[in-house]
Amino acid sequence: MSNDIRRIAINTGGGDAPGLNAVIQAAVCAADARGWEIVGIREGYDGLLFPQNYRDGGLMKLVPDDVEDIARLGGTILGTTNRGNPFRVVETAADGSTKEVDRSLELIESFRSHGIDALIAVGGDGSLGIAQGLCEKGLRLVGVPKTIDNDLDATVLTFGYNSAVSFATECIDRLHVTAQAHRRVIVVEVMGRYAGWIALNAGIAGGADAILIPEIPYDLTKVAEHLKRRSAAGRNYSIVVVAEGAFPKGGEVTVKSREIGRAEVLGGVGERVATELKRLTGCDSRAVVLGHLLRGGSPTALDRVLGLVFGTAAVKALAEGQNGVMVAVNPPRIDYVPIKDAIARMKNVPLDGEAHMTARSLGIALGD
Ligand code: F6P
């Protein structure tokens, strides 16, 4: 089956995550070792859908020399987009009106016309959903799971997550001292969409006093009581970590913006929580949003290795004739799971899991 592959492509879609370049480096080396050509598609599928926008025509020919040592770099040398769904390309007419157009068949034809036999699609749930759709229409591909949110089912870990948790922890460490110096409550908002993995684990590692995650709708009067008890015991500062997707009991997530052709953008819950805690505790409160800082910077050693392992495994999967699968970590093994199963449901923090129970046992308030 592998003999019919001569040229493959790799792309990165959705929000960037530390470790993407490691996947690219490993995939290029593994493809080259098999005698395959490999090209990188610029910015998701845009390099093929809008080649006129790129000086190199939207495709980047990659050889091992081009990617030497990029595993240590954050971002992605290919660029990425979270507006790049070929099934729903937004087109703007002369009068300013917009409509969504399905360009998926044209895209698949473009793979064929460029002599690309298969694709390695690196992305989170949205990008892998697109990959699954293209696969069902005849594009041969293997997926690689990426997201700092760690919310993809069927893999124990996604790369980017460890880097995000490590950096969030370092930030929380720094915030302890300034919160203490000013006797403040500092609310730290972290990314994670509708899953609380980053908040919970960075909060535990950074010694937070309260952690609010989407899996546990919060009641701020409970959090305020906890902070007041701390104050009464002489600890007159507190750190509260809140996931961007956390929401009050009976309330809604805080949405920053909604736009046609992309997922809703979350953000602002930190400010909401800080304002309310100030009212309830009387303590001076501040909100800090870590946001995209969690996606920037160099990947941790773990994320570099995970990215390199995934990139190598994706090429191996194509060589073995696999199609429509995603590489996944299932320690100590790397598995291949059908993409459609991997995206069928989101991986939330289990409330009977060790991290959650550890947080409770440490006396951290979880807002319930
Ligand atoms: O899914 C990754 C992620 O970083 C989320 O944690 C966050 O909600 C979202 O992407 C932000 O995306 P954008 O790049 O549009 O700000």
C-alpha cells in the first residue's frame, strides 16, 4: 500500500500550540527516509484554496535541512487559521453581503492536481472534523491531535497542553508574591474552551486557593466564604484560577465575540469573577488574562518529544496503508484510532478523577 505514495502534504489548522513544528520536523524526516516528497500547505487549507495569496503558490516544499532543529520553536512554520473550513468558505459579494460556499471537492481536486497522494492533518477537534469530512469524500489522510486544551478524546495527551500548564504555573507563582504584597485577590483566567484541564492542573501546581472549571458550575458566594476564612486565619491574599469556559450555576459562559465561519471566542470571565469577589469579600481584586501567552513560547521537552513521536507515527500510519485515523498516546503505546471516534465527544475533566480529588483534598475551593 505504501508503494503508491510518492508525495504527501502536511498542514496545521486551528489555534497554534507549542509542538506543531516538532510534528513537522519529524514528518519531513520520516517521509524523506521513505523516499517520499513532502510539502507543507500554508495556513490550514488556504495555500490550496487561495494560492494567489502566497508568493510560493501556497505550498512549501520541505526537506530535512529546512526543518533541522525547528522542534524547539513555538508556532508553526506553515502558519495556521481557525477560519479555514473548506466546507464553509465565507465569500463576500460586491455589496458586502456574505455567504458560505462548500469548496471541499475543489480542494480534493487540487490535492490530485498537485500530485499529493495523502495528507497529514494536524489539528484539534475542529480541524480533525474537517479532515474526517475530506476523508469521507475521498482524500487519504492521517490526523495528528493538537490542542493546548487537552480536550480531545481517545488520546491521553495532546501536545501543547504541557507547555500551557507549565507556563500558567510559572505565572501563578509570580502572582502569589504581588497578591501577597498588596493583600489582593488575583483572578487568573486561562484558556481551555469548555474543558478545565489547564485551569485545574496549573491551579493545583501553582497552589491556587480556588479553581473554577466548566465541569463544575460555580457559586461565588461559596468561593467568597472560602477566601474570607483564609483571611480570618491570617492569609490575607488569594489566588483564584478560572477557566475561560467556567460559568455560574444557572448561568452562561462569557463569550467575547461570535463571528460567521468560526467557533465562538470565549473570554472575560476573569474580570467578571474578580468584580463579584470584590463585592462579596471587600478585598481589592484584580483579573489577569493569560490568554495567548499560553500558546506562545517554546514547547516543553515533553511537548517536543510528543510532537516528534506523533509526526513519525503519522508517516508510519500512511506507509502501513492506514486512512482516516488519528495517532494517539495510550501509554506506553502510540495507537491509531478512527478520527470519527476521536471527535465524537469532548474529553472533560472527570469529576471522579485523581486531579479533581487531589484539589479537594488540598482544600482548594472548586466553587460548589
Ligand atoms: O483551542 C485552543 C484555544 O487556544 C482555546 O483555548 C481558546 O479558546 C481558543 O483557542 C482561542 O482561539 P483564538 O486564536 O481565536 O483566540
